[in-house]
Amino acid sequence: MCRFTGIGPDEPLGIPSDKPSRWMKLGAAMCVQECGAEGLDWIALLDGWALARE
């Protein structure tokens, strides 16, 4: 996942509200890991992020 996100394995993620792009990359990397690249749906990911922030 480090190559996909650009986040080092020991690097802190930070707070989602401070660094939302890092958390979006992490969510996308998890999706690719679990479902493969064809399972990645950016619209659903953005919708989930919006719901989580409410």
C-alpha cells in the first residue's frame, strides 16, 4: 500500500480533517487490495467520505 498511497509504513496518518487526501488514498488502496483495481469506484469513495463527515 505504501507505493499506492505514498505514505511510509511507519509514517503517522494524521487526523482525517487535517489530511483528507491521505485518508482517501488509504481507502482507495484498501479497496484495490480487497476487490482489485476494477472494484475501485471513486464516486462511491467520495460519497462515503461525505457521509462520514456528517
